Amino acid sequence: MRLHGSYKLASVMVALLGVSHLAGCAQSADGAGDTAGETAVTIPLTQSAANALYHLTATFEITSADGTVQTVDGGSGDSAVTVNLTAGTHSVRVDDGWTLERSTDGGATFAQVPAFLGSANPVDVVVVPGHTVTLGLEFVVRETTGDLAISFGVIDPPREFVATVAFTSGSGAFAAYQGSTVDLVIYFAVDNQSLGNVYEGYYPYYYAYYRSYTSSVNAVEFLRDPQGQLAGLGHDLTNGALSYEIEVHADGSRQFFGSYTSSPAGRGIVFGGSTSATFVGSPGSYPDDVPFASAGSTVQFSQGGSVVLSGQVTNLTAYY
């Protein structure tokens, strides 16, 4: 989606997206998992990644189309839990209080790790007669030395934006943020990216060339929050709609802009066009899909459709 002249979100996140382009959606298990007459959903609880073993402990709430609710205990230590269901569409929610643990000794011992659930929650799964479907869950592990994306079913490298925001105005409950600075990290996996251009008329290149990105598997964390009120915003934005764009203008200047919106909470972050950006790409060509840095973007935080905080991004670094 091209938003030239307006601003899309830029976000950062540690995420995984997968070979399955709809992360967090149910995927058909392979033929070996199908049993004639059996209709069920399997929820993986153990995943190997980065020379370690990860185990999820969680309670799941499954709601059928007729409103029937099942509570599933995923705390048994098994590698997966399978639930027999009637054919049709079911909603699966990971309840609060889940934990993710890691073992580096082949499963002999586990230690809890800081993590985010980066995929949609709840998620709808379609169960068909005579088949077992596997629920894909996307988790992001935050490390002090870097970030690792863990997907129960699919693994993919994560991306993230790290930004420092200086607020110049705030309203209502956020008025105390005026004059303060916060650090935020957006973790994400890219669903899609596209290329495009728009006529600008400057000789000799005439066109601006841009690369656009979208993400539906994402999470945001505020690392420095002097007032302590932004955590709720971050919670609502997780699994939201993230889109951003990097652009090389015909005059040689470069820009980054984007937006990050939640649903249904009605909260969001909008990054206006940056005053400077450094990424690989020359006038007359598309910018490369590589890490970059930018500064000078205006930024607005909204809640309930109203802007509650405004400021400027003093620096933003994209890590791929």
C-alpha cells in the first residue's frame, strides 16, 4: 500500500514469520499426522532452535462457533497437546501467565527466558473432518546480547527497530511526558515487501524509488519509560498492523516513514518522514533490503483515535 505524502508506521520487532506466510494461523499437518475420522488441533509445546530446546507452558482457551469453551492445560511437560474438536472454525487463545523456557543441555534442565508472543492472539483455526491441523505460534525471545525469534512450527530471522523518542507535547493522562525521552523497540517479521516509484520531476532521475514493508507478527517494548504509562500501549499494539517505507528521492535525499496500529484497541504510532536516513540505494534505483538508520521523523502516539503524545525521533536504527 503506497502512502506517499502521508505516513506509515515504522516498527521494530523480534519476530518470526514463517515459511507459512500467515504466521499464527493454523496449518495442515503433513500426511503422517492425518488420521481417518479424526478431527483435531495440535498445539506444539516444544521447539528446537539455535542449538537449544525451548518449551512452552501455557493454558489455552478454545471457543467453538456455538460458544462452547474448552480450557486446555499445556503444562504437562509434553512436546505437544492435541485436542479433538468438531469440524468448523474455532478460536484459540493463549491465556496470560504463559512461560517459555530454554534448555542448552538437551532437555535435562530448563530456565525461563524473557519472551513475547508475536503472533495474533486469539487466532481462528479451521478444523476439517478427518484431519489434524497444527497451530502455529510465533514467539520472540529477547536477549541481552541480541534477539532470537522462536516459532513453534516455523523459524525465521527477526528484525527490529530501536528508536529514541523525545516528546514535545502530551495530553490528558500523558501530559507528564512532555519534555521527556523514551526508548522503544519494535520487534517484527516481514509478511510482504514491494517496490514502487512516483514521479517527482527532478532532473536527471525524475522518479522517487521506494521499498514498502508490512508485518502482522510483531511486538513493542519500552525500555525507558519515566512515567510508566506506555506499557499498556505496547501490549495493545502487539500483533498489530505494521507498515513502513524507505525511499530514495530524485534529488538524492532519503526518507523513512511508517505506522503501527492496533486492532481493536484503536491505538497507534505514526512516524512521519525522516529528515535524514542512511541506507543502500542510489537515485534512480530502488533502496536495498538492508539495515539502515534514520533521524528527524515526527512521531505521534494515539489512543482511541486521538493523538495523546507528539514528538520527534532523535535516532532510529533498523536491525535485520
